[in-house]
Amino acid sequence: MWRKLRFRDEYIPLILTGRKRSTIRLEKKYDVGDTVYLVSQTTGRIFGKAKITNIIEKRLDELSDEDAWRDGFKDKYTLIEALKSIYGNLPDDTKVYIIEFRLKK
């Protein structure tokens, strides 16, 4: 059974154009090699599928601009603000998982 990876609708165009190639989550629910359905958080509609290519564990304060660019953000500060808007106030030492993926056709 394939799992679902949910995204806010604002991120869907970034994913479909290849600008967003990763997502950052607080839990590691996936493994490298998993194929997942990409799903709209709002509607539940499947908009694609992807293969998990890498998972990197870091602390919030270890995130870099490169992590942000891969995730579709202009810099790490913008990325961290977006994460805090989703998850609430996060301490700097919060463990996060960078889930890199590749769209499947």
C-alpha cells in the first residue's frame, strides 16, 4: 500500500515544476525508496506520485540556504518561518527530517 505525502495547495505548482524537491517534517514516516502519492492537504486530491530519494535528519538551527532552495524557499529564514506557521513555535534544537523526492511519471 502506498502512503500519502500531504502538501498545502500553495506548494503544488512548485512541486509540479520541479522547484520544490523536498519537504521538511517533524516525523520520519517514510523510507528511502518508498513511492508515495502526493496529495492536496485541502481537497485530498492526488496530484502526483514520487519516489523518496533521500532522508536527512537535522536540527532546526542546522538548516541551510541549500535546504531552503531545495524546498522551494528563497533562504533558510523564510523556510523556518514557514515551518513555524505550520507547526507552531519550534525550539532551535527541534529534530526535523528533510525528505527529498523525485516525481514519477
